[in-house]
Amino acid sequence: KQSYAQILCELSDVLDKHTIYINKSQFNSWQEYLKVFLSEGGIIEAYPPSNSVTSITVCLSIEPDGHYSLVCSGDQLHAESQFSCWGLSFPQTSADSNRLNTYCSSIVEQCQQRNIYGYIDIDFITFIDIKTKQQNLWVIDLSIGYSEHISLSRVMQYITTGKFNPQMHSFTVKMKQLKQRLRNWQNGAPEYTIVEKNRYGILSSKLYHRNLSNLHYSIFFQICRTHGVGFDIREKQGTIFTLYECDHHEHIGMITISDTLKTTLSNFACYLNTIYQEITPADMQDSSNFILAVNDIENILGITQETNSNVSLNSSTS
């Protein structure tokens, strides 16, 4: 009780001095935020002591009979801030799958004890501790309900006829591969074998552009075809779009699929930037989040390239 009272005594001063406001255009001081927080509610979230933090979302389905299944997982993509997610890279590649699954199993048990069933999203963050140099994994949020992450991942599964492996957090598709003939003179119909290949997806349902509401879908898709933006059914990779009702015509969903994560990120950014250049008038400013998303991906690719260079340098030194 004494420790609890001491924390309460110090908490107000700590929050006043150290709180970082995500929406800086609306809040400039703790007193301004506290007034809205007490009247409307809000979120005060601990932030890890690291300059590099990755957010992960794992989506599950909990059945009334006690069984549960892991539907999908992904690394969150952020543009406006670390707390504003505009999409996922599916499946996640930032944390050990066994460790994530262990956390999820414990959370499912707690949900069942509280009679929480159905679809849930669990948000994690992972980062390297500055002192111990070890990777830490925190659970920061739980959302109840069928999310857009589940919806888009199932669209990807449908269009590729692929399968998500919940133990390994991998996504694979089955492909026909021509068998190599033992003899050049052998005749007859070609023979094929079925092989499994990895696929990665960038999934977003939160892209918006003000000029989309003035653009007929037939013109939009003609622009895409002109620039080679489409989906290859045979190779099971490419880009597809999810469309919204007329009231949200300025919004669009986009899924890009490829065989490596780096290629998928690069293609998504390239296609999105091309579409932006084609549909944005010169006098239209701050009309979309397309470029924010492109910049976010370019930063990720830059970090990936730097990491690979460091690994190569260390290998050469060894």
C-alpha cells in the first residue's frame, strides 16, 4: 500500500513532464490533454526505451468449445506516427513464432475465463533492450471483433489459394513446376510436380485520396493496366484492390503479393507512387496518405538494406 501511494503521488508530476502527445496539433500541454481525457477518454501508453520499435498484430478466433485458431499475423506499417497503422506486412517476420504463440495461448486462456469468444486482435511491440541487447516482446492491446486484417488476409488466401501456417507464421502457395526430362529424346506430354513456394503480402484498407471520388473505376483500372499494375493468376503474385461503397469512394484497399518481403514492399511503393502521380492534380495538396505510405516503405527498405550491409561486412571480417 505504501508503494502504491508513493506511485500515485509521483504519477501526476511524471505524466506532466514526460508525456509525448501524438496529436500535437490539438494538445500542447498535459492539462489540455487531461481535460479531454477525463471527459471523453483516451489512451496513455508506456513506450519502450528504444529508437527502433516494431508493432505486430496477431489475429485469432476463439471457439465456444475452447478451441482456438491463429488466423493471421503481420508487422504493422505506420506513416503518420508510430501509433497510426495504415497496413500490415503479412505474415509477420519480426518475432519468434513460438514465443508469439506462447503469449497468444496464455491470452486465450484469460479470454475464456472472462467468456470472451469470437475474433480478437492482439497487438505486440518488439524492440532490442539497450542494456541487455536482448529482444523484448510486450503485449500492449487487445481488440475484440472481426478486423480488416482478417478480412484482407482471407482475400489474399482466396486469390492465391494459399495457406497460412500458424506454427511457423509463413504463407505458402502450391505451384505447378515442369519436371526435367531424364533424356532429351523422351517424348509425350509434359509432366508437372507440385511445389510449395512462399508468398508475402502488403495489406492495407486505409489508403485514401480525395480525387478518387471524382474518378470512375473504369478509368482507374485503365490507369493500372497501362502501368502494368495487375495480378498474375498463374504466378499467384501481383496487386489487387478492394473497393468501398459510394459514400467512401475516396478510400481504397490494396493488396500486393510477391515471393519475397523486400520485393513485395518495393512493388507496393512503386505501384502506389505511380497511381498517385497519375490521379493527383498539380493544385491538390494534402489530399491523400499515398506518399506517407510510400515514404514509410522506403524507410523500411533503407533499414533492411543497411542491416544486410552490416551482416555482409561482419561475415567478411570473420
